[in-house]
Amino acid sequence: MTFVNWLKRRLVVIAGLLTLAYLLLPNIVVTVFSFNQPKGRFNYEWQEFSTEAWQDPCGVSGLCGSLTLSLRIALWATLGATLLGTMIAFALVRYRFRARGAVNSLIFLPMAMPEVVMAASLLTLFLNMGARLGFWTILIAHIMFCLSFVVVAVKARVMSMDPRLEQAAQDLYAGPFQTFVRVTLPIAAPGIAAGALLAFALSFDDFIITNFNAGSTVTFPMFVWGSAQRGTPVQINVIGTAMFVIAVVLVLVAMAVGNRRDRRKAQKTHRSPL
């Protein structure tokens, strides 16, 4: 009975740890096999430990070029989707206009629609316009795909904002621009940052929409898919591990900065006179 009670008290924690381990297992496998020295073309079985791939991550022809292209597209798509998505989110929350309900519903369509449907639709649009498939068609497609996710993230943050803070700024003779820059934008910044990070991850990781609208352009996911047909080089595991580590470091830094800021606020509150 003692073990049963102990298990009941910690069941949620155990389930969370098991779920986390399940989610991180592919990343652990990728990291381990980035130090492998396969004897054949495929990096699927452990042979021997080696750091050769880490010493020359661009040793495979076309790998770093496709990686650079994916990063460029992801950065520009994130910028475009974040700017447009933020404006749309503020418009949907702060203003009343005709077809507002229809726009709210249409925003969720790219999220609910299968990617292959959107990819085929965009390809048809580009072909009818006579556009040349390549960098720009991929970028436009990624912005359209990521836009809905940014709108949802920013909209949730804007809806939770207290309008009395902006009213207080206006009562203190702050103009519309000053109110937006010094009050509205800092409060909405976490939602905007979350939408931007989500857009970057979706754009960099996308394969289906990119494959339909890329033409002869090869992004990093397409390079990985093509390499898997002939043999998976260890350098792909190296790039994946490096990006995973960078993402974890950024999250830890953000958490540390947030905790430090909270401690400073708590100290100021504690020191302030009643």
C-alpha cells in the first residue's frame, strides 16, 4: 500500500518524465549517431566512435548550401509572417469591421488544412501566374503558411491585455505612437516572440509545401530526403544535433533572463515602502 500511495502522489510527474523521454529519444539517437563512423553509405547501425564528421560538417557536397538557403528563407518568412500576423491580430482584436467573423474563421484554415492541399493550391496559383519556381515562390508559400500560426499566438496575447494600461498612458499625455511603443508593444512582445519562433521552426522544417513549389531549388529538408535515398551522411546528424543544442541553449537563456527579471521585480516590490 505504501508503494501504491507513493505512485499515486507522483503519477503525474512520472507520466510527464516518460512523455519527455519519449519526445527526446529521437534527438538522443541523432546525437549519438553524429559520432558514428559507418562502414557503408547508411548511418543506421553503430560501428565505431569518431569525431570526423564534426570536424568537417560541410564535407558533403551541397549540404551547407541547402542549410544556408533554408536559414535565409526561414528568417525572411519569419519576418514577413510576424509583421503581417501582428497587424492582423491587432485588427481582429481591437477593431470591428464587416466580415470580421469570416476572417477569424479563415485564419484557421491553413492550420486545419492538410499541407498537401495548400501546397498543390499554391503550385497551381504560381503556374497560372507564370511565376518561376524557386526562392521567391518558396518564401511566399512559407509566409502564407506561417501567417495563421503567428496570428493565433499574437491574438491570444492581445486579448489578455488590460486596456486600462493604455488608457492610463493616454491620461498621462502619451500620444498614440508613444502608447504603442512603450506600453502596448512590450506587453504584446511575448506573444509576438512566440509567433516568430513558431514561424521560424515551421518554415525551416517544412518539406511538403517546399517540395511542391521549389522547382530545382534544394532546401535542407529536401537535401535530407534526397540523401536518404542514396545513403545518409553523418554530417546530417551533426547539423541536426547542433541545431537542437542551439535551441535548448536559447530556451535556457530565455528562462534564466525571465527568472532574473522576476527576482528583480520581487526585490523592488519588497523594498518599496507601503
